[in-house]
Amino acid sequence: MKPSDRFYNFNADFRDPYARDRDRIIHSSSFRRLEYKTQVFLNHEGDYFRTRLTHSLEVSQIARTLANTLGLKESLCEAIALAHDLGHTPFGHIGGDTLDELLKENGSKFGFDHNFQSFRVLTKLEKRYQEFDGLNLTFATLEGVLKHSAPYRKSFLGGLDDAFHLGKHPSIEAMVVDRADEIAYISADIDDGIKYGLINFDRLLCESLALRIDELTRKERLSPKDRLYRHRFVANLITFLVENFIEYSRKNIEGIDKNIPLCSCFDLSETIPVGFEKDIEKEIKMLKKYLFENLYRHEKIIKKMYAGKQCIKGLFVAFTQDSNLLPKKEKDLLSQRVKNRVIADYIASMTDRYALGQYRELYGFGV
């Protein structure tokens, strides 16, 4: 099989091509490991909090709803959504940022980018066939994972730049997944943040979007003091954003041929046809700013992320100094690939608890 053929797999099957992609993603090792990778709260903080796996499932559910209502390819949205976080490291974004710094400090031209890492997981790091690496997915799914969120970092792709049209936006399905991701993490982070006591409704309800949702929730005869208020607030937030997205996007894609998902139709300079009403976009931006300042930068979160950063650094230094510490599979790859990239791939694949266990074993104490 030629490398180019791996991007186009439309052989006869009882499933459509994107449903086949979805199934291959779900059965991959990288997907299972998402269960023990941090979203915002470290995995061992409690069974309640979201992980990368539960987040991916929530994104998929929202994306499928949007796609189905807008007449888009639901199974393509589902495949992109389930795979979009496969490249994330342990300890959330701080893990990826730390690997990016370490790679660049040690001579790597490209550093680390979680979207590109997800692409590499799907095309190179997962091994399911004797003849070639990767999961043998369609071009549309790979493009959607690689380009579901801007900016698209051209330097990462080398010879694939032209094939993936980095001067254009991806399919509409990929754009839908990007905004479904936004709906999912905003609502989930509010839910977890309130539950964990890091933010509260007294301050949150100063935000205009939160006030809209409060008004909807109070129509159910609930106030912030009621036990069910948080659950209904989060549900109403998701419903409101989904409905606004559909209302705004439906009229913008009416004239677009939705049967050609493989084609990147929009230049980067063009307005994306799917999204929210302008006033809601502004309110989402302000709500995200509030969450950044009050939740993601909260002292308790920062301390946990700092510990995760030291763990990533410690592992990278140890494996760089003595490659015999690596498992046999990774040691065998050292003759085929750049050493620092092999180490980064290995660390990125780890779950939070496995990374912490390796760190403690190597350094003889806890983080």
C-alpha cells in the first residue's frame, strides 16, 4: 500500500468510511489512555472530575447533535471529536507546554503541538497493521484532527503541507467539532469548578452569558442555593449554546455543498460560516476570560500543574541522560527516529498516574 493510499480508504464495508474511522479510534490504545489523563483537575483528585476521555465523549455528543441538525456528516464529526485530544500529554496543557520547551531547548526545530501529536498518533505511533503505521483513517478525519483549531502550524508538516491545505480552513465538520469542544469544556469546567469550590455563582453571575443562563434556570423555580441548580445551570448553558450555534450556522451553510467534506472550501481570510451570534461570541469570550483568571489560574490548580511540570521535566532529563531507562520498544526506535522525539512521544503517551509512578521510581520520592 502506497503512503498516499492510506489517506483514502473507501473500500467496501458495512460501515460508512467515517464510522469505520470512529471504530478504529475507539479501539486504539491511545483512546483508552485518555481515561487517566488530566483535563483540568488531576485525575487522582476524585472520580467525579472530567478526564480527557469523558471530555472527548462530551465533545462527540455535542458535535453529533450539531452535525445531525445541520445536515452534516455526523460520523465524521464523531470521529474527529473522539480523536482530537489523543495527542495530549499527562497533566493537561502544562504537560504539552513543558515538552514544547524541552524539545526546543534541546535543539528540536518543531517543539511539541498537541494537534500535530494527535495526527502523529493516528498516522505513525499507533500500530495495527504489518504493512504500515497508523490506523489507516480517511483524509477527512486526519485533516479534521490536525486542523480542527487554528492556527495551523505549517512548520510541523514538512512534505504534507500541500496535501492538507494549511492556507485554508478544514471541512465544516471539523469547524463544528472545534466549537463543540468549546461548549463542552466551558460547561464542564464551570461544573467541576463549582463542585470543587474554586469558583462560585456569586461571582460567576456577574458575567452576561451566565446571567442569561441564570434567567433560564430560575424559570425552573431554582436558585443558586438549591442543590439541583448547578446541574440545571450547566444543562441550560449547553442547550443555549447549541441552539444559538444552530440558529446562526444554519442560514450560513444553506448554499454550501455539504457532500464534499474532503474539500477545504474557505481561505483563512474568509469568515467561518459556523459559530454563534456576534453578541454571544463576545459573551463567550468574556466568560472564558473569567474562567482563565479565576479557575485555571487558581492557586490550587497552579500548584498541581507545577508538580506535573516538574514530573515531565524529570522524566525527560532522565531518559535523555540514560536511554537504557526506556522500555525496549522505545530503545529500538532510537535507531530509526530522533532521540528527543522518541522520548517526547513516550512521555506524551503516559497517563498521569503512570508518569508520576515513573518519576517516583527514578527519583525515589513523591511529587
